[in-house]
Amino acid sequence: MSFAQPLVLLLSQNRETVQSVAAQIDYNFFSLLITAREGEAAEFIRRGLPDVFIYEPQDPSCPSCMELASFQNLPIVMVTFPSEEFPACSRLHIAEILYKPINSEELNARLKSVTTLRQLEKQLADRPLPGTNRLPQVLLVEDSSLQQKIISRYLAEQGIETRVASTGREALEAARSHQPDLILLDIVLPDIDGIALCHELKKDPQVANVPVIFVTSKSGRENRLRGLECGADDFLTKPVDKRELVIRVQSFIRRKQLMEALRYQASRDSLTGLY
């Protein structure tokens, strides 16, 4: 069996989840394989079929997921409600979170992010990556001092430096002068709309390759769609969940590092390291 597109394996015994994913996944980008049995899912994974695994555990204590946890190279998108705790099995390689009720733009944004990262890691699996002596850096564009403190603390706990900008103009200057690894961008800013600011960032060759994640309210579906259309890579919903923030930020920083490694290697001689 072969698939021209990335294959998504969905393991769920919840009919609503199965119907929602099957109806909303973008079949222009992905193929979908569905099962309700963990043993069958494990067999598909052993055969190397899926590129990403959407998993909705039935038991919060996750006693039967140990075999699934042994597949460390397969990214898992965990389906859960915002109020639920993660399964106790910490060995699961959770690459993304998908909250219920599932909507199409969130589902496909998560899958595209995960599969892009997986493809980059495969390309660079046997190549040394250029080293760096600095910590990952995030530019947080947020006018609320409380949100600035909360998000900065969450990221600092993961060894990620945060530079803060309270206005769009400050953000443009900081992005150009400090070249962050990621920009967290609030849509509502005192001087410029976040959508317009994203357009400016993506037009600027200095920072066009820096991933942008919008931070939006729960009711901001239209803003989320506009944000993705203007070049943003993903979005987070306010109030920001710590586990979701950390997973998404780490994923995009890793993706940017791999993209830079590919550009570096494409422009240099493999023996001398010269251009």
C-alpha cells in the first residue's frame, strides 16, 4: 500500500471525532486511515504507513498506550477537550494538541505543521546541523502586561528567551534588529491591526522566514482565518494554555532551525564549508 500524500492515521472510538475529522480534513494534502482498535493502529505504525497519528485515548490513565509510546519517531496529535488533563503516559511523543469540538482550519493547520516538521527531520536525519550558542528567542507582541508576564514565564521555564513589544511599530523594529526564531502576535494592538502587521512582516525579506503564531480570542474564528490567509503559520487561543503554548512554540522553533540548516547546506560546499 502506498500513499502519494502524507498519511494521517486516526485512532478513536468516538463516532463524533471520526466523523468530524473525516469531514474536515483537507484531502488535497492528506490521506486518511481510520481505526478504532489500538492493536490495529500499532500494526499500521509498525509497517511504517502513517506520517502522523491522531490519537484520542479513551481512558485518562492511558494504561494501554505503552505499545504506542514505543514508536518515538511518529508525531502524535492528541485529541482532547480544553478542560481535560493529558494522559498519564508521559512517554507519548505528543507533537500537537487538537481541541474538541474540532474545526477544519485548526485540524489542517495542526496537520500541516506536524508533517512539515517530520519531512524536514527526514531530510536532515543524516546531516550535522550548524551549531548555535544562543538560546531560542521569541518576540512576543502583546500590549497586556499581565499576558506578557505569564507567557514570558512559561517560555523561560523551557529555556526560551522572550523579547516583548507592546505595539506594532515596536514589533517591526524588534523583529528586524533581533531576528527572533518565532513571533507570537496578538491580533488587537493599540496602533496597528495584527493582520496588517503580519502582512508587513511577511513582505520584509529580513524577517519573512520567521514563523508567526497569532494569539486570538476563542470567538475570533474569522480573525484566525484571516491570519492564516495573510501568511501566519498558526494560532493560539486566549486564554493561552501552557501545554499548548510550549508544544507549539517548540515545534515552530525546531522547524525554523531545520529550514535554516537546509538553506545553509544548500549554499555551501559539503567538504570545505565555503560558499
